[in-house]
Amino acid sequence: MRVLIAFDKFKGALGAAEACEVAAGVLRRARPGWQLDLAPLSDGGDGFCRILTRAASGVLHEARVSATVFPGAERAVPLGWVELERLPAAARARLKLPPSARRLALVELAAVNGLAQLPPAQRDVWRSSTRATGELVAIAAAAGADAVLLGVGGSATSDLGFGALAALGWRFEDRAGAPIDPPLPSLWPQIARIAGAARALPPLRIACDVQNPLLGARGAAAVYGPQKGLRPEDLPRFEAEAERLALLACAHAGRELELLQQPGAGAAGGIAFGLALGAGARLVAGFELVAEWLELGARLERADLVISGEGRFDATSLAGKGPGTLAREALLRGRRCAIFAGSVEPSLPPAPGLELLAISPAQLPLDAALRSTAEHLARALDAWLVGQTADE
């Protein structure tokens, strides 16, 4: 039996690589004859840099940035370096980089501006900034990157990418010309003009599966603001200021307003909009890139069984997210697939060959479930294996 083990993260509890190792440990003990292929997944958020760098036999360096989620702190974060010639041809083609590009730097927004770093009570979009992400991009450029790939999943920010642009050379000023840096959303009413330009950068690519525009009912703040600490009663005020400054930024950059409605512009609180506007960034389909980078198609062809999962498996999982897309591709190839998730949306339609298993006891409080995710995953796998024959 050849088994592809490909978990995404269990947000706030277990990383993708850790989940794969937990599953592999259970299978090695219970089914020592099975052949295991471990492929941790990433949606561009936590683990993006490490997973893709290691998969391409790259190297990880530490970089120090001056902020985490809120300005004023400093921490060391990973910066990945990969030789483009080591990537599968399909992944290189998707990035659409100049033929002269050789060294690719991988930057992970979640490492410095991530939601998982903060307990819910500390999440505050008004005071969060993407400045550290801009600093990481600048560090990669200064270190000789021929191109930069930025993963933007799991952000705690919604500042339109203005913090990142401030780190790269844009200036945000009040009516008297005094600088506002970082340009936190709480300070947006003071911003009267934008000056300056981003420093010269190598080609910048943003791995992203989000299709939301910047503003409106499907925009960054309306859809993702609540999980980042934005109260419903504050949404109209936040949205109004975001629109005012987005228009100001478009005028400064000399760009058309259509960019506000571009699918994906609302990714990570609008950083996709800001970096496209001010740094020439281009979006690439996140899971497709990861699948090509990890050569998941070929690995699925070799597998008899796929075991995957994430923190919650629901309708959004089937609309482009890693485990859901992986399950769909497995079923199209006639492979069985078992999904182990912290929770599973009960209303999901059944699919022949697909098993959906919730690992957390239904009445267990969320904080307790998160603390015990590894144990619950191992127990659920053990229980599931009882119903499988050794050669299934």
C-alpha cells in the first residue's frame, strides 16, 4: 500500500509538517509494510517559507525585522532561498519570471504579521501593520534575490499593504507634511497625501487563492475583518477610510481604479492591492503553484491512498483550498482519500471514495481541542485503521 500523507496546518495547534509526522508515526506502528510519502501542504500562510524551501532543497536564513503584528517589536524570522533551476518546470512557468532569474527568495507574511501569533483578545486591525513584511521584501532584494515570492495567507492585518509600502519607500503624510509611519488604520484619518516611490525591486510574486476584491460586501474588511478583531459596528467607518486612501494611492501611482475590483486585491487585508499598485507585484494561484512545486500530480499517481486534513474542513475547503483540492484530484484519479480535520461541516455532500472524519470530541471546548490536536489526530487514525485491512 502506497500512501500519500499531505496535511495542511491545524491553525493555532499543529503545523502541516507536524501533522504529517503524527500521521506517519501512527501508520509506521500500525502498518509497517505500507510505503509512506509525506508532503506537507501550505496555503501561503504558516509554514509556507519552510515547506517550499525544503521541498526545493533550498536554504533558510534568519532575518530580523522591526515589527511583528504591531509596530515596536523585533524578532528573527525565516527567509528562504531557492535556486530556480531546482523547481519543477511547471512551477517555474507559473511564476513567469525573466529567463535571467536564478535566485528566488521566499517570504512568509504569517511569520511576522500572522493571525496565529495573537490570541483573539489581542487582534486589532486598527493597530496592525504590514511594515515588517515590506522589510523582509527589502532585505531579500538587498541580499541579491532575482525574484521574490510572497505567501500572504493567515494575516492579522488589514492596512491595504501601506505598512509594507512605507518600508519600501512610500511616504504617508498629514496636511502639514509630517510623516505618518507606519500608516496604521487608526491613523488613516490623518493621512492627507502620499509621496515617494518604492525602491527598485526584483520581480515580486504573491501566492494567493483569495478572489475577493479590495472593497465592498466581498472585500477585505467585510469578509475577513471580523476574524482580525474588526467589530461590525466599525466596518462602515473602516471601509470609508479604506476607500478614500485606496483612491488616493491610485492617484499617486497613476493607476486605474479598476485595480480595486481586481479578484484577489483584497488578499491579506489588501496587501495584494498595495504591492501590485506600488511595487508591481503579480498574483499567482497559490495552491496550483504549491501543487506544481511539490509535484503532487505525480505523487498522486503513485499513491493508492491519500490521507490529508486541516483544522476545519468545510465548503471553503472544496473551493480551492489545499486538502479539498487534493481530495478532488485524488478522486478523479480513482484514489481513496481520508480527510482528518478538527471539525467537519456536517452538510457537506458525500462523495464516493472520500471519508471525512472529525478528530475532536464534539463537546470539547475549542481551547482544549487545540491543545490536544496531535493526540486527537493519532487516536482518530488508530480508530480508522481498525476498519481497514492491512492491504487496503
